[in-house]
Amino acid sequence: MSTATNVLILGAGQAGLALSWSLSRRGIDHILLERGRVGERWHSERWPGLHLLTPNWMNRLPGPWSEDAPEDFMSAAAFAARLESYRAAISAPVVTGCEVQSVTRENGRFRIVAGGRQWFSRAVVIATGACDLPAVPVWAEALPKEITQVVPTRYKGAEALPEGGVLVVGASATGVQLAAEIQASGRPVTLAVGRHVRAPRRYRGREVFELLSQSGFLGASRPENADPAHLMALPSLQLTGSGGGGALGLDHLRAMGVRLVGRALRAEGSVLQLDPELGAELDAGERRRRKLLTQLETHLVATGSLLPADPEAWRAPDLPRAGPQSLDLSAQGIRTVVWATGFRRSYPWLHLPVLNAAGELDTNRGITAVPGLYALGLPFLRHRASAFIHGVGRDAEDLAPIIAAGLRRGNQLAA
């Protein structure tokens, strides 16, 4: 059985649904193919206690998306439900349970094999997201089998972990949130600190994302000739939306009793080799914080703000600058390693020359070298806010007229 349409959107999360709204407004026929449910990853690959670290006003999508509590922080489960409601409100033509097996281009049309049938279209948008597969280091395979290894997409709460200590590897937003949750459960946590950004929840009395938006920080365009791998690896802010929202820096975790060690380098049996120079990562995190604060302060000065000064925000916390060179997990009673080391993308079904040497989609602001093939929902795709939900909606509204123009050109060539 075959189906033809103008545009096929691969993925029905926030990116695919936002684009569906934008295409529908232009009268462009399209279908969304979703491997599971609408917003599947929000249903099955987020832990029960997760709250979005951005306030609700930053989680809106274009069109009929009302928000009664714009300053609150919704749970991941609540956001999944909002996506379901949004799909119904915009009448998005989603085919669920339809996993993609192959994308090719033949005779000027795209041929997609998905859900046991063929689909043909003039344009395809890859909206499968940035959080595809957990990026676990290869050397993790050297850890003993008695050490349980968990990735964030399979973490179901601290109570589901084995008894004993826990090592969390990675100190960006996911790592610090999991470290705090697990430590609060009574399990002793060690955190291996890598790249991170120590960020304030509020600065000079205002929510930090409000200031980042007003200052133009979030609206900054993707740099020309930027290294895609560098942009995809930018660390997220050490913030949380749990408990009404807050900062979750390493000083806070240490006060909770979390032990801080340096970056995990490799494993030799149950012994992890660590970078003992913890201070280098701390200094880098502080430089990123000061860069962010400088952007905010420059904006506030330029606008003549009368908000009260916030000298505490500029003070670095007193943290240990040296750590051990190794960590024997068995000797320390650590029974679980949680890999909060980011994500990688995988496109084994994509049989078109649009991947770079690192296996990432090579695009110019969402436009690939193959006519009619586009990408949406990736960090820094078009601007810094592309990493956030409302930024994905903005990207969709920018991309829709580009897709429409491509379809018109195709009509002219065929005439």
C-alpha cells in the first residue's frame, strides 16, 4: 500500500507538531509519521520526577496553546499530555506506531518505507529530535557486570536502583538533577564533573530566562561556519524546574552531601581513572557563568534598569579544586553508574548524502544539500533558542515558508 503527500514530517514531538501547524496555515498537505505515541520520548524516556527547567511561557508552541501559569514549571508528564492536546487542537495528521525504516530519493520524489508501507512526498522534514541515543563512552563496557549501568532514558526513579552508592557521570542539567534526586533518596552519590554552566535561577530579582530573552541572548543567530559538533555538545544550564524551580550548582549538591570528583576518563575493572584537576572544570564553568552574566548586565545597563544589584551572583563558590586520580567502585560500595553524558543522533534509515563525518545532519539553518530535505528540532539549528521548546516553534514558523517556496519552485520546473 502506498500514500503520497506534499510533505512528510518524521516525528510528532514538539518540532513536528509545530511545523504541522505552520504548514496547515499555508494550506500545505502533509503527514506526520511517529514511531510511537505523539511525543513518545516525553512519555517513555523521561524520569518520573523530571520537571522542565524552563518556565511554562518558554514551552509554548505556535497556535492554540493557552497557559494559565506562565511562571510555573510543568512536569515532563504534563508536557506530554499538553502535546497530545495540542495535536488534537490543530488537527495534526499524525500516523502513530509508524517507525521509519528507509528514506531515499528517486525520480525527484522521496520514498519512505515506514510502518510496513510506502510513502511518497516532494519534501521531507527530519524532526526526530536531539535526544536520540544516550552517548555512553565505549570504555563503559569494561565495568564489571555486577555494576548496574543506567542511562537517563531508562532511569525510573531512585527507588528502582540497587541498594548502595551511585556514581553520576556528567554535571550538566540532567546530571545535577539526578544527583540531587538520588542523594535525597538516601543513597550516597558521587558526581564526576565534566563540562557545565553554573547558572543563577534569578539575577537581580528576575527569572534568568526572562532576562536572557530580553537581552537578545536567546535570539542570537547560529554563527556562520560554526562547528556543528561543538554546537551540539554545548552544556546545558545547571538549573531545575522541580520544587518551583531553582539553581542546582555544585555548591548546592556538595551541601547535600554529594561527593565531587573530576571527569571520568576510563575504566580498568571496577576502578575508574579520573582527571584529578577538578579545578579546571570549575574554572571553565565559572567563565561560562560570567559570560552569561555579562550579557545580562550589559543589557540592564543599556536599558537603564533600576533593579537591585546582585554581587553574590558574581562570587564563585568555595569548592575543592583537586580530586582523586581513581575511584574503586567496588571498594566504595558504588553499585550503580548513571551516565548523564548527553546524547548522540543516529540515522541508519537515512540513505542520502547529508551526514557529516561525525554522523550528524549537515544543514544550513535546517536546509540540507538535498533539495526538499529539511531538519528541525536540533540545538542551535537557527539560533540559540533552538535548544528550547519555544525556540523550536519559532524555527518551525521560519522553516514553513522555505518549504512552501521549495514546493512552488518544483511546480514551476514541472510546468
